[in-house]
Amino acid sequence: MAECIFCKIIKGDIPSAKVYEDDLVYAFLDISPINHGHALVIPKEHHESSATVPEETAGRMFRVASRVGVALKRKYDWDAFNLHLADGTAAGQVVNHVHLHVVPRGVEDGFRWNWRQLKYEDGQMAEIAGELAARVNADLAGK
Ligand code: 5GP
Ligand code: ZN
């Protein structure tokens, strides 16, 4: 896509700190990191949503992101890493070329996800799971 900044990064029209590249994916450092080494793994093909990324590419994104996370731990002594993907504006997606964040984490890095814990009413959990299961199974069966 001509005006997409991540497509421009892949083409080399915008400079980036490249970490990895192969036939399907490109990985580079996020310009505004949560912690130093915070990387982004993107498909070379432009997709806005994770839902349209072909299975092989999606698998490669996950594999590369995990290996980048392991490299961050081994090289810089981070304790752990988060993989994060914002799919859609309401989820926090700002750049409309799907990207998997690899965020190196330390026990005392001072960063916290603002993660709340709601409760379900009686029966609500089973109802939602059942409705979702029907849609997901039909979707993945190609109906
Ligand atoms: P999102 O909020 O869409 O999940 O994440 C987009 C990420 O892309 C942000 O963390 C932001 O810092 C990063 N980003 C945006 N523009 C550029 C850029 O031109 N170069 C690099 N390296 N990262 C960028
Ligand atoms: Zn793009």
C-alpha cells in the first residue's frame, strides 16, 4: 500500500533499525519503545488485520517474535517478554499494517498492563463460549 509507513519501511523508503528479514516477514525496533529492544514483527504483504494474514505468514510472525524475545533475554538479561497485537483502533492499533510487538520485560521495569478482572453472571460464560464456538468453527471450516 503506497502510503503505509510500514510498507515504506519494508521497501527501505523510510529507514529502520532492522532485526530480521526473510521472504514473509520483517522485524525492526519500535521507534518509541516500552523498554529498549522493543521490536515489531510485520508481514511483508500489507494486511490491516491479523485475520487476513495467511496461516504460514502468521506462523512465521509468531515464531520470529518468540525468537526475538529469547534473543532479548539472552543478550540483555531481560527476565521475560510480552507479545502484543492491537487489532483495530479501539484495541489501540495506530498503524494500519498489522504488527506483533515484542516487549522485553524486567521484574522491576516499572511498566504495568492496565489489566482488569471482571466477573461473569451464572451461565453467562457457557453461553458466550457456545455462541463463539459455533461461529469460530463455521469460520475455520470455511462456511
Ligand atoms: P500500535 O499502537 O499500532 O500497536 O503500534 C504502532 C507502533 O509503531 C508504535 O509503538 C510506534 O512507536 C511504532 N511506530 C510508528 N511509526 C514508526 C516508525 O516510523 N518507525 C518505527 N520504527 N516505529 C514506528
Ligand atoms: Zn503496509
